[in-house]
Amino acid sequence: MSRSDLEEILDLTDTFAEIGRRPIPKVPALRGRTVATAFFENSTRTRMSFETAARRLSADTVAFSAGSSSLSKGESLRDTVEVVASYGADLLVVRHAMAGTAHRVADWTDLSVVNAGDGCHEHPTQALLDCYTLREQRGSLDGMRIAIVGDIRHSRVARSNILAFTALGAEVVLVAPATLLPPAIDGWPVTVFHELDLLLADLDAVYLLRMQQERITEGLIPSLREYANDFGLSTDRVARMRSDALVLHPGPTNRGVEISAEAAADPRSVILDQVVNGVSVRMAVLFQLLGSGQQLVAADIEPVGDDARPEGVDR
Ligand code: NCD
């Protein structure tokens, strides 16, 4: 996506963030539409975030998750997608352990397809919510120096964020042991460091990645403890960051590995803002793909009448 494509979604997200702060955060924009989620790989927050976004827009949701489905009976990916689509879905949110799955699925169906993470490849809505969070805190990413730290090699979040952060004018520094960098990094718009301590005082934001233990099959690091010593955002390291620097993590965090509990709870940490903003950004994405000619009209974002609670009833 170009800078202006990204900015368009981030601007639209402002409207949906405002809806999220209402006592009843629900609007009729996608009434009558159905959003299907097909998660072939485990997820807590991304799936809940998409489902919450769909419900806040009054869309219906159908959920498919691999663990409890006929996939274990050998149903193919294509069959599964066709079945999910046949429930009248207008849009399909797909997560899969294999790179390229969302693109492949989009070839098989006329529905809009949103990539919610494909293997080590990309996680576009995560990048959007991270950009939104940085922009909310700083007004703009222009000129920011952001370090992405950790298991870059297996991280779809890093790949999407490198593209998005640089498109919005930030400088990206990767910090990782050589074994956790992708084999071919030439041409990426980044600089690479192998030591976090040298940079800490010079960063506007530190983006920590989860150690993706499910994707690490070789002995790429000596031990988690050694990794934490060299690359973890410890309590001592967070103390050496600038007072206005920001700490981000896509979740789920391995406390004590890539980040200490104290660093995650530091006032500079915006990890919970990322979760809240994830819903607003996904509302913007769903609306952009399914909404009335893509222009928000007043009727789209009126409070939903039939959902109003009786007076005096607390939420
Ligand atoms: C990320 C993912 O699944 O790629 N998490 C997420 O979407 N909340 C990052 C991760 O799993 O480490």
C-alpha cells in the first residue's frame, strides 16, 4: 500500500475509534452483511478483534476454526473456503500457517478476502493498527526511528511493519542475532544491528517481537535465557530509553523472554492501546471493503436503536 492508501485507512479509523468510546459502541454501517472468519492457525486476539469489529458494525459473523472442524477429517482448504462462503458471507478473513494462503483463497472466490496472517509472510492489519497507535501517540511517523527487535526471520508482523513504517516516513532498524534474521535481507529498507544496548537511547520506539517457538525448528538461539539477556527489554533497559520513547508488542508476550513484566507495564508501553486500536482499524478495513460505496454517511454511524439499554442499567 502506498502512503496515501495507508493514510486513508488511518483517517477512516479515527471515526471508528470514536465509536469505540461511545457507551454503546455499535453502529448500523454493515447491517445485513456477513463476515466469515476462517482461522486455520491458532489466534486469540486477532480473531476476537475482527469479530468485535464486525459486530460493532452490525454485521453478522460466521466463525470457522481448524481445531474443531472437518479439516481434521481431511477436508481440503478449498472445500472449507467454499463451504464457509456458502453461508452467505460477504467477506472472508483468513489466517493460515502457509505463506500466500489469503492470495490463493482470493483466486477461488469473488468475496473480499482479508489476510489475518499467512505464515511468516504478512500480517497487514497488525501493521495498520501499529501505525495507527504510533500516529495517535506522535501525530505522525515521519522521521521516527523505530527498532524492531527479535525473531524477524519468522515474523509476518515484522515484514508488514517494515513496509508500513517506511511508507509513512519512519526509519526502521532491525535488532536480532544473525540466526533470527531472514537469509536474504538485501534490498529491505532497513539497517541491521546485533546489539540493542548501543541503540536504546536513540530510539523513538522499540517494537518487540514474540519468540515464535512454534516456527523455530532448528537451534537458532543458545537458550531463551541467553536470548533474554542479550535482546530482551528488561527493566534495566527500559530505564535507559528516552522518556518519550514508546514500547510496542503485537502480543501474545512471553514475559521474561522478549520483555519483562515491568517493561510491559511501563507508562511508555502502548501494548494495550494496540489491542484497542486493532478493533478500530479492522472496522475501517471491513467498512472500506463492504460499506456503502466506501463513503461514510451519517446513517452509517448512528447509534443502533434496537440495542439501546433500558435507562439506569449499567453495562
Ligand atoms: C502475531 C501473529 O499471530 O502473527 N500476533 C497477533 O496477531 N496478535 C504475532 C505473534 O504471534 O507473535
